[in-house]
Amino acid sequence: MNTEPSSLELLCINTVRVLAADAVQKANSGHPGAPMGLAPAGHVLWSESMTYDPGHPEFPNRDRFILSNGHACLLQYSYLFLTGYALTLEDIKQFRQLHSKTPGHPEHGLTPGIEVTTGPLGQGFANGVGFAIGREWMAARYNKPGFDLFNYHVFAICSDGDLMEGVSSEAASIAGHLQLGSIIYLYDNNHISIEGDTALTFDENVGARFEAYGWHVQEIANGNDTRAIAEAIEKAKAETGRPSLISVRTHIAYGSPNKVDTAGAHGSPLGVQEVRLVKENLGFDPDQSFVIPDQVLDFYRKAGSKGGPVRENWNRLFESYREKYPDLARQYEQSSTGHLPEGWTEKLPTFKAGDQLATRKASGKVLNSIASSLPTLIGGSADLSPSTDTMLDQYPSFSADHREGRNFHFGIREHAMGSILNGLVLTPGIIPYGGTFLIFSDYMRPPIRLASIMKVRPIYVFTHDSIGLGEDGTTHQPVEQLIGLRSVPHMTVIRPADANETVQAWRAALEHQGGPVALVLTRQNLPVLDQEQYGKAEGLLRGAYILSEAHSSPNLILMASGSEVQLILQAQPRLKEKGIAARVVSMPSWELFEKQDQAYRDQVFPPALTARLAVEAGSTIGWLRYTTLKGKVLGMTEFGTSAPGEVVFREYGFTVDHVVEMASGLLAGG
């Protein structure tokens, strides 16, 4: 049996190998080896195994492809260009250059055909699990007999590095548990990482590991055997009850006489002379660069054109679906374009002044109030739903047997949860959220950062937001997490002061576009503020607002977020007794406030009014921009301690007496 590609196939594959070598050499930066070794697998994927339409990259029932080992991006860029996406050969030549469509790692929203931004290893692997969950959920909600609107597959290529990163273990475990049969991952088993042979650190039986996770595993000994790769993919498609891993033994920098199977081909150009040798070895003219033979371009363009009729058939199917299921069709069209149903805000609750309610509890009540009006709002927590109040009480849980469930049990897998949320949010029509304690947002920093880079909007429900959580002590009391999240570009952090601000926080989160939103909520009860006496909670939508004006022209501003707002409210009348007119500002979101016009910001914080005190039970870093040099910050400069919440607050000076003392000292020049 002939296991080698045909002559045309071989020319196609070698064209991609040479293109990768040329582009990396021209940029004098990049990873040529992986795309050279993976070119046969890429050829099979883009020429026969995947369904896609280059002219309409957002075709709803397209197969999703994720390059988890994003450093191999020239593989993806090359096939996107060759099959007819809106990339040119000039774009390939501009690899890694300023404002190029071909940056150093795949970026969603920049390059047509890129489903998700990858690069940090393991993230794409876990994103794919989110895409697969999204596919199953969409199919359960919208597919009807004779109308398989959503039956696509989720393809990915992953590397040794992806499988070494812990997030892939978390994600693989939950994928196996949920029996996500739409997943087909090709493992680039090339035995090489930056430091050398992977045997330095990695000698586990990967196949056995994934079988233990509940995956369907196949092994391909020859990464150049395109027929074996194609047959393995077809077997994976037939395996609908388990995710599939196909281990493909590739050779990094295949075609390079001196650098094949070496770490030198991993993250550096091959070198001018070695590129010439590659071309000679593969039958190309060493004096020419970026050569695309006509028959190669013709072959791939024909392969890319096969998706057009498939998309047109899907469009006709959806038109028939619209006639039979008009409400579902309307709902899908609305939700997939990011629009919220009319009238959904009418379901937002209002909480009674004087009641005592933790903002995490208020959040849970909001979720359950709006769930029926927002049918594509789905989410859960990292094994903490009783504590984070993230359950939708009237709905089942998503599982291998119940794909329509709206509650997700991510298990104690915060990192994978964040990455899965990114896959879900990139599935048009789904509004995902995930909850855990604020301290454990640290486990989620990579996917939070990537969501921010992509400007997509998963919603994070972070509870137990300060030293006020009490007895769990230093390890669980967040201090630096708030400023850490606030420092992330395109991230919106909202820390509401009471239950009614929490209502508005959810409204802000759901109406927000352009980046993730973190709701930061208390464990402990807080008084529900009287909106007749104080400012309306809708002020939260502007990030900061005057909650209680001074009794006369103010000579001091008190500002706070979250639970500490009650301290400055209680301090206001005490300061009045001292003849100090203090304005009280609730400041739940710096990011929302910074989006307001200068006139509004100056109204809340008049530039001439420089006596200011900020109070927040977290790091003091960052508050200086609002307190100015003449102000002060009452915050945390060390980690907390184990004791009841009110005792911990008192220990670190979060008392009305201390607020009054600090505010008085400001005006006294102390």
C-alpha cells in the first residue's frame, strides 16, 4: 500500500513547507519547524476533512479550527491564503510586521478564518472544549427533526507544549466526562520543544492518558501519510460519543537536511543557507522565494470553493426552518447578532431598602429573575454554585445526557472554566458566565487576558470579594486581585455597593460589548440602600455617582466601592457634626467611569476639590488617580488574617471611626 502523497499532493504540501521557511526567514523571527512538519496534516484538513467557506468565514455551521500551538501560525495563514480567504501572498510576506494580518500568533478579529486567539499553550485546546459545548447546546436548542442546523465539528492541532500545560488536563477531563464527540484534535507529536527533545521532561503515555479521560485515541506513525490521517479523521467523525485525539508522529522542519528533528527549528529562522537547502531538497528553485505553483493554487482554491454550496444549502435549510419554527429562528437570529430581547430589563428586580443581603445573593436573585427573558444566558461555577449563587433554579444542568441544560458544573477547574467560557462566548447566540471566589481569579488570568485581547464578553461572577469573608483567612482573602483585574486593558470590573447596585451591575454586564466583565460581590450581608434618600442605583451605569451630597458646599469627597460604601455613608453625618461637608461617591467601576465625558467626571470629582479619601478593602494601588496627591487611601497593604469578618475589618482599620479620623486629618493637614 502506497502511504506517500500523490505527486500533486506532495507539491502542495512542499509548497507550504517552503512558504513557511521563506516567511520566517524574511521576518527573521518565527517558528518554521512545526508548519513544515504539519503540512501534510494541514493539507488533509483544508483539502478534504473540514467544511468551511472562505468567502463567508462566519458561516454558522462551518467546522471550527483552532491552532492551539499558535506558534505554528504560518501553517494556518498559508492554508487560509491558499484556499481563498481574504489573505494575499503579500500578507504572508508581511508575517510578524506592524499592522499585518499575519501576526506572530493567530488573532481573532484580525485575520479572517481565525476562530480564536491562541499562543499561550493549552488555551486553544481548552477553548475547543468550549466551542464543542456550545455546539451541543445550540444543537439541543435549535435542531429539530429534519433540521440539523448545527452539526459541525471542532478541529484543533495541539502540541507537546499544549499537553504539558495543566489547563489541557482540566479541559480534557471535562470533555471526556461530557462525551463531546464533536471534538477532533490532532496531536503534533514531534518530540521537540525549545530546550531539546521532549524526553527531557515528557515521557508519559499520552494515548493512555487520554483514554483514561474517556477519549477516543488513534496513533499515526508516519506524519507524511495523508491517507492514514484522512482515514483517522473519518473514524473520529464516526465516534460521536467521545472526543477524539489523533496522535500524529511528525518531524519538525521536515525537508530541512540539517535541522529536521532539532530544537533549532522550533523558534528561530532556519538561516539563509538552510532555506536554500530546503528548496533544493524539495525540488524548488533556491534562488526564488514565495513561489506558489499555479497547479497548487488552483488545487486549493477548488478545495476552498466546495464550502460555498454547503453554505447555500444551509441557508435554504434555515429558510425552511424559519417557516416551521419562526420563534426559534427569530430568537437565534437576534441572539447570534448580540442583541438582547426587547423588554428584558422589565424583569430586573428591585430590592427593599433596609433589608440585609449579600451582593452574591442579590446576584443570584437577578439571574433567576431574568433567566426566562434571556434564554441563551447559560453558565455555572467551579464547584462553588452554593457559594457564588450562580444556579438558574428552574433549569436543568448541562450533561452528557441533557444537552439543553443551562447550568454548568465545571468542577474544580477554574483555569479551564475561563478558557471554556472563551469558546462559548465565541459561539454566536450564547451569553456565558462563570463563577468562583475572587481569590481564584488568579487561576483564570490567562483566559481573562485572552478574552480582553479579543474584546469578547464572558461574564465572571467573583464572590467573597475582600477580607470581609472572614474566617477562611489569608489564603482566601483577596487583596491584590481587584487592581490586578483593573490593570487588564478592555476589562471592566464592577464592585456594587448593595443589592440594587448589583441589579444594575448585571444590566451593565449584559449590555456591555468590547471585553469581559467581572462582577465582584460580597459574601457578607450589606444593607440595601434607600434610593429615595440616596442616589439611584442606576448611577452605577456611569461607573461612579454622587450617592449622598454634602449638607453644604462640599470641602471633602469620600469615595468607595462595594461593602466599604456603607462605611463612608455612616461617616458622612459624623463629619457633619465636626463641621465637615463631605460628598459621598459610590464608585463601583473605574472603567465605566472613564468612559464618561469630562464634564460628568468633573461634576463628580470637581478638580478644585482635592481633599479626597478613598476606602476599599483591597490594594491601594491605582486609587491615586482619583484621590490626587492631596488625598489619602484607606486600603490593604498586606494580606489579611483569619477571624470573623467584622473583626478582620476592625483589625485593618475599616471602621467608621477610622474613616472619620482620616477624613478629618486631611482637612487639618494631617
